[in-house]
Amino acid sequence: MKLKTSAIRFVKYLFFKTSLYKHFLPVMKFDMTVAQINLIIENINQIRGDGVILEIGVGGGATSVMINQAIKSQEPKRQYIAIDTFSGFTEEDISYENKFRGKNSQFQFYKSNSKEWFEKTLVAHGIRDAHVIESDCKKVDYSKLGPIAFCLFDVDLYLPTKEILPTLYDNLIPGGVIVVDDCDPSHPIYDGAGQAYREFCDHIGLTPEIAYQKLGVIRKPLN
């Protein structure tokens, strides 16, 4: 046993002496700060009433894992539903940004994702009961998903945010919460979601609540 331990330590020693080590460390990559993730988890934990936990736009799944860990501690446990194209932004949404919002980006990010990879990421963290939908979020019938208790909405661009927020709000339970990512108006590319969020707040008479310079919060009144 001592020989085996010494051999493992020697191999790890050589490994960490090379530049390769940083590519193999168990790193979870987040697009959010700890404070932003904590805000999401706190809101999930505080919501009362029946409803699903919805995440629209999941990326590589880092935030999804954290949300599911929060759900595990709840009783009764809520269903988690994820929606993503798993192939990047749609041509329709990109075209709108270019033609009507003056953006010159081709928005090529997230094209390397995969529904299978996302599901395996969840399974690797002990999450086997997620309902994963591969679709343009604008084409989903949200009324069939059941009432929504919480939604993390992270699609970045204006058109899907503009179209879907009213539907999400209609299906949100009293006391439910929607958190819209990328609401920083100073971002040179991803400011569309923030514009749509502010327009929606104005439409329903809600004062915009921007948390940590990025997260737009929508709280549905209990009454």
C-alpha cells in the first residue's frame, strides 16, 4: 500500500510540474459570482407553494448542478426542467440583434453544447431525474409544464426574452420568482435580455430589481 501511495504521489508530482495540470483539474466553470448563485438558491428555498423549477438556457450545466443541489434539500422535492437548443442561438434571434439592435456579432457561442453531454454532467453529480427539453424556448408550450415556482432565464438576447417573459409570468405561481440573467446595460453584446426585462417590468408596473449588476428579478405578488 505504501508503494502504491508513493507511486501515485510521484505521478501527481510530475503532472503538476507540467503545464498540463490546469486542463485536468476538477474545475466547475461559472458565468456567475458566488453572490449571484447564492441569490438564486436563496430565492428557490424561500418560495412556498407547488410548482416546478425551470431553467431556460443551461450552457454547460454548472448552474444547473447548483440548482439541483438546492432542490435536493427541499421537502417535498420540486421537479427540475431544463430547456436549451444545445446548438447555440437561433438564426432568428441572431438576425434580430443584427438588424434591429445594431449588433455586428455572429453570436457563435454555445454551439458546441449537446443534450447528451448536459445530461451526463447532471448524472455525474448524482442528478438522474431532470426533465431536459431540447428546443428553441420560443416554441415550448409552458402551460404543459405545470405551474412554475422559479425560473432562471438565461438566453442573453432580446427577442426570446421579449416573447417568453409574459408567458412565464402568466404561469408563475403567486410568490414565484423569475431571474433574468444578463441585465447589465453596459455589456457591449449581451444587453438584449436586459432591455426586454426592463420593458416587461414597465409593462406590468413593476420596478426593475437588478441584483449584483446582472440579475433582473421578477417577483409575482402573493395576492
